[in-house]
Amino acid sequence: MSEDFYSHSKIYDLMFPGSGPAVEFYRAQAERQGGTVLELGCGTGDKLIPIAADGRPSVGVDLSAQMLAEAERKAGERGVAVEWVQGDMREFDLGRTFDLVFIAANSLLHLHEAASLASCFESVRKHLAPGGRFVFDVFNPSVGLLSDADGVRRTRESLSFVDPDRGDVSVDVAEKYDAADQVTRGTWHFSTAAEPDFVVVPLEIRSIFPQELPLVISLGGLQLVDRFGDWSGQPFTGTSALQLCICESA
């Protein structure tokens, strides 16, 4: 788990603003299911707070106390009630079930071992109400991009942002892909012209390839019932950038 990366919650929100088709997709899933919602790896609440604002009783679980504190602050600003719980998606027990459980934004990929994924999926299954659904999104691994992860530090222009306190922030990433573990191990550097490398943090992300994904899901007693390739619901293909998965209890 790359906890250090998520100790900088305000930087995370500036780099990944909480809006767009992913938020609307998960809001639509919550509306479809009705009832209660649980998000695992909820971060600062950019997807769960809009769902709760729609009137859905919502619970957010995250390992990072810093991310949860920012989520609670943001929800309070909007006057939205959400129950925030510090916990580990690999093993949790909330003592109740939910109509929708979801894990967004590649958060599932912080679980590197098959046993951790199976434990997470089993915990999810135990928290699904009858007819409940488990939805998550992970990237579709690109062999070309993985082979380019050679440890060289490069600037990610698409991730640059403006910090109200610091000004323009650039983001450099150096990554290497460990094929045996299917894990990309990276170091992220955040800099301004006046303050180079003011934050340097590790981030390690697993890859789950399309053919193994249904098997990993089944380890926890779930079944994949649908898989989309984008937020509009287009069918998943080998060239899709996204694996957007709909699961139910097996």
C-alpha cells in the first residue's frame, strides 16, 4: 500500500480534481441500485460526496487519516452527511450490508498480492445486500507503456497544476516495472521553480490483465457480470484504456 503518497491530500486534490464522467458514472450506479452505498479507498470523497448529496446513505473507508480528514472537511463545507471510517479494504467488518459497493480510480491496484485481492473481494461479498452490486475501475495494462517504465525521471505535463500557495507545480515520475510481481514501482517528485522536490513520495501500482481479472474476482466469491471499456458503457476490448467492472455475488 502506497500510504505516503496519500498523506498529501490537498496536493492530490489539486492534481486530480474531483469531477467528470467517473463521478457521473458512479452516481448513476448508486441511483440504479438505490439504498445504501459503500466506497472503499474513498480518498477525499470526490465521488462519494456527490452520491451522498443525492440523498444516498453513504459510508467511505480509507486507510489514510489525512485523506479522510480532507473528505470530512469537504463534506462539511457542502453540508453533506457521510460516515467516514479509517480501515483497510483488504479486511474490514462494518456490521451491515450495502446495495452498492465501489472502488474507484485504480485504488484496487494498491493490493499487490492475489491473496490481498481475494481477501478484499471476500470482505466486499460479505457486505453486499441481496441484489447488491460491486463496481470498480482499473486501467487496462499497456505492454508498451510498461516496457517504457525504465526508471528514468520524466515530467508528466498532464499532471501539472497550480497550488494557490506555491504557484505552478510540475510533476516528475521515475518508474520501473517489475514483471514478476506485475507491479510498477515509482517515485513522484513535486516541484516549483523556487522549491524543487518539495515533496518526493513512492507509489507502487499493480497491473491486472484482462484474462486474469475474472479469475481473481472469483477468488472472493464474486462473479464478473459486465465489463465496459469507458465511462459511456462501450464494450471492453483489448485496446480499451479502462476495465470498468460490474460484479455480483457468485
